[in-house]
Amino acid sequence: MAYKETEARELIISAVHRLTEAGLVARTWGNVSARVSEEQFVITPSGLGYEHMQPEDLVLVNISDLSYEGERKPSSEKGIHADAYRLRPEVNFVIHTHQDKASVYGIRGWALSGFSDPVLGKRVPCAAYGLPSTDKLRQAVAD
């Protein structure tokens, strides 16, 4: 079930603040998005630090063609988010980080498992490594 746009914006801001406080993101690395319909999602903007980010800074992106609405430019990784939503209709929230442990798991091709979380479940898949903003990374997410 997609989120209402206002709710999606608030959830993303909450997530980026929690990720920052937990030390799971640095500077502007990583990105967070939430599906708001079958056709659109809201995503963090490019180049804006999470500590200052507000709901109105987020960007509304079309899944099919990556066109967007808003004053800011969307994350350069908007394509992997769009692919996740297009290929996995049950996915409604995406967090993409560059923190050390997640990167190691991605390079190794492992999923995060061995825990139980009410939101995450018992397993979080990790995409194979790919350089940022490349077709290789988009394909890894699609696979």
C-alpha cells in the first residue's frame, strides 16, 4: 500500500534523521524514498545534508520516466528506486546507504539476516556492488 504524500515525506525525514543519528549515513551519501502511488515516489534530493532536510525539500519522481517535480534535483540514484518500485509492487519504502557493513554485504552478495524486526522482517536483501549512478548498480538492484 502506497503512502499518502504528506505521510511519505514525514517518514522519509524521520528515517534520514534516525540514520544520521545511528551513524549509518555520512554527509549526503545514500538516499531514501517512499512510494506514493503506482506511478510516483518521493525521494531525498541531491546534495542536501540530512541534518537540515525538511519535508518540502523532497522530490516527487515518476517511476516510468524519472521526470520529477519540485525545486530541488532528485538523488542521482532515483533510477534504482524507480526500478525497485516498478519491479516489486509490494515495495513501498527504499533505503540506500553506503555504510561499511552494508557495503561489505553487498560486495559479498549476502542478505542481512539473523534478526527479526517488525518493519524489516527477518531478511533484508542487498544488491551486488556497483559504482554509484551506473547502469551496473541499477541492474544489480533489478536482479
